[in-house]
Amino acid sequence: MTDVHDGGAVGGGELRIRPASATDGDLLRDLDVATWSYQHAVTSPPSPGTPFFDERHHPDDYLVAELPGRNPADPARVVGYICVVPPTPLPANAHVRQIQGLVVAPDARGAGVARALLRAGAGHARAAGARRLTLRVLGHNTPARRLYESEGFAVEGVLPEEFLLDGRYADDVLMGRALL
């Protein structure tokens, strides 16, 4: 994928959504470290020195959101990413893509970055031939669930108390939408 999406005006600047490159790894890892929380994560906190991309996580699976620098001499600032991948290697569901990560920097939240990433991710999935887009979200993550619902996702299943996170049980909510 080589296209760049105009995400519109966000926080006083023009949001740009572009495919990730291998050189984005450190920035995306740092974003993960800065945003990690049991509010949305079922894995342990990421380690600052761990490579972001590996044999299971490829730059081609990610779209990156960036805002221009505060003045013309400043580089663009990465403020979020979305990961959209086939949910399995099975040919029987090659028409489905799954969001397996959506992260927005704390200082960019509430400005439409996540919505722009979701829309770009849906377009990316559609361009890859997908007919459906799915995701999993923790039951207690109300802000994310509201956002997904506002973008056409519907709850398709709930796995009650699927995870034990920080001493509390959390539901795993399966959501999906058509891309036609």
C-alpha cells in the first residue's frame, strides 16, 4: 500500500495517515510504552528496548497518523497507529480483516485521530479485498466501544470474564462490520 490519506484538520494541524515503514518501529514502540494500560491491553506492558516489528508484526500491517511539526523546521509527529491484518492464515476467511491494534497519543486524544485511523483502516481493508472488518475490545473500555459503534461496528459476541487483568475479570467483546 502506498497511498496517503488526508485525515482532515486535527488539533490545529492537518492529520496525515500513511503506511508505516520499518523506520517507524522505535516511534511506534515508544507510543505503545507511553499509552499502555489495562484499560485496553491484555498483554504485559511493553519493554522500552524491545523491537516493535518482528516476524508476526510487519510494517505493511500498520497505518500511521502524523501531524506536521509546530513550525516548518520541525519534523512530523507520529500521534497514532492502526494495525489491520487477516485474522487467520485460512483461505476460508481471507475476505476478513481484523483490527489488532489502535493507539493514539494521550495529547492527541479527543481530536478525531482514532476515528480517522479507523476510516483509513477500513479503506485499507477494502482495498485488500476484504468484505468484513472485525475487532476485539475489552468490555470495560467504554470510550472505545462507543467509537466503534459510531463507525458502524456491532457487538457480535461476548466472552464473559475472558481475561484476568490487574486482579479483575474483563469481558472480551467481539465486534464487526461489513465493508461493502
